[in-house]
Amino acid sequence: MEQKTVNKKIAIMVTAAAVVFALILIISLIVNLAAIPGEKRKEAALQAELKTLTDRSKELDNEMAYHSSDAWIERYAREYLAMLSPGEEVFIPR
């Protein structure tokens, strides 16, 4: 008789532990499911920021390529450094 009582108590304890474990899993699942919309909004914001930064990076690459070109260097030298190409003369109106 005593063995049956011990087995019954063990079965009740195991069942109770399984129920508690299942409740913890369910609560964890609910919390994670509730967090999904917020994470999706964060992902969308990060995707938008990535696109903005990628576009800006392309703009800067294009600008850097332009500033490395001979045309820009010549324009800068003429406008800001008052340099002339070989064979050119400066005429100053009176």
C-alpha cells in the first residue's frame, strides 16, 4: 500500500512539473509573439536607413570619381588657383 502512495505522489509531482513547464513555455511563446510586430517595425526602419545610406554612399562614390577626373582638376585649377594651360594668355580688360 505504501508503494502505491509513493508512486501516486511521484506521478502527481511529475504531472505538476510538466504543467508548470508547459505554462512557462506558453507564456514565453506569447511574449515572443507579442514582440514580433515591434521587431518588424524596427526591421523596416533599418531597411529604410540601409537604403538611405547605400544611396548616399553611391552619391559620394560618384562625387569622388568626378573630383578625381581631369575635367574637375582643370576647372579647379582655373577657378581657384588662377592657373593656365600651356600656351594660354590672360587678357585683362581696361
